[in-house]
Amino acid sequence: MSNLATIADNIQDVRENIARACAVAGRTSDDVTLIAVSKTKPVSAIIEALDAGITHFGENRVEEAALKVPEVKQQRTNLPTWHMIGHIQSRKAKAVATLFDVVHGVDTPKLALKLAEQAQLVGRVLPIMLEINISGEDTKEGFLAHGWETNNAVKAQLWQEFEAIMGLRGLSIQGLMTMAPFYDEAEATRPIFRSLALLREALSEHFKVVLPQLSMGMTNDYAVAIEEGATMVRVGRAIFGER
Ligand SMILES: *Cc1c(COP(=O)(O)O)cnc(C)c1O
């Protein structure tokens, strides 16, 4: 990614890296959705990416998206899918439930309930991802799942929360989302992604539900995430440059 590279060039590079990681894992690129994270970037950059074939965008602030989503709609007829990837305050649930197509950052039962209420009010079923804190860092949002494989209390709590959210009308749990800690070596993130993939398997099996999506991997670590089963990668800087 040089300064002269265009957004279209960057997208091409990212797509090649995705294909390579899929090949390593014996998967097909069609299984991986590239979400271009356009937070802080102008609408002109989104249009460039859209014209270069991007169909999914990620934003992390409601106010910012409320400006950008309608602007994009004015400029193009091929509308992308908008993903809310940031932390959501409950009082913004209404805006989120109307503005976004998919919500990744559902991190408390209370927020899930608010989103469910709002989705029902506008007569839709909102696809959501539960944000999971695998690493246990206290700076991270998400349902605490650090050590869930061996810690029965952590597991019991998670199972209970999952069951409650599963029962909410207005929401459809599509899968799990996580953010790995920042490490110098991307390889160090592997256990985090592997643990999330195993958690998805365990929940699917226990609750007899299909959880098609694993939203994991960002600019620094998306190749590792794909090797561990990511179906959605959220890539910002590698496409749009530094923020
Ligand atoms: C900003 C952000 C990304 C993208 O990060 P990059 O390092 O720019 O690829 C992905 N996921 C979440 C939740 C983010 O906030």
C-alpha cells in the first residue's frame, strides 16, 4: 500500500490476500465477505470503493453513518450493505435499527433487547452478531468469554445470555464477532480466532441453531482470521489508508 496506490489498487491487493489465505485453509474466496471499514473517511472514498466493486461497508458511529448513508444513496443506485461495527449506546438503538443492515457490536443483553424492540417497531428482523471478548482485556467490549473452554462459570453465563437473546423477536443472530488484541505479529492472534470459531461450534451444537457468520480479522490480522474460519473480515486501513 503506497501513497500512490488508489483505493481500487488497495482493494485488489486485499482481495488477492483473501484468496491466498483461503487457499491456505482449503476454502473458497466466496465464503469470505470483505467489509470495507470506511469510518472517518469521506463519502468520495466510499464511492470510489463502491465503483471498484465493494458491496459491504462498515461504520462505527451512528451520527457519522446517518450523514454518509443517505449521501451514498443519492450518488449511486447500487446500494451497499451497511454494517454497524462499533460500540452502541442503548439510547441509539432506534437509529441503528433503521440505518444499518447488519449490527456486529451487540455486546449486552440490554442492548439486544433495545434493538429487538426497535426492529419490531419498524417491522423488520435485524441481523446481528454478538460481540465476544475472547482475550479478556478489560478495554474490550463484548460478552466475556475468556477461558470459556475450561471455565464453567464463564460458559454458563454465556449460554444463559445467548439463550435469552435467541428468544428475542426482531433479531436474528447470524454469528459471532470479535476483535483480537493488537500484536506486532499477526500470528499471535490465532488462538483468539480459533477460540471464537470453537465457541460458535459449541453454541450451534448446544442450541441447535445455524450461526453462519464469524466476523473476525482487520487490516493487521485478516489473513490469520480467514485461516481460522472468518466469514467476514472488517478491513479499513489496508483499503482507505491510515486514519
Ligand atoms: C476500525 C475497525 C476495523 C478496521 O480496522 P483496520 O485496522 O483499519 O482494518 C475493524 N473492526 C472494528 C470493530 C473497527 O472498529
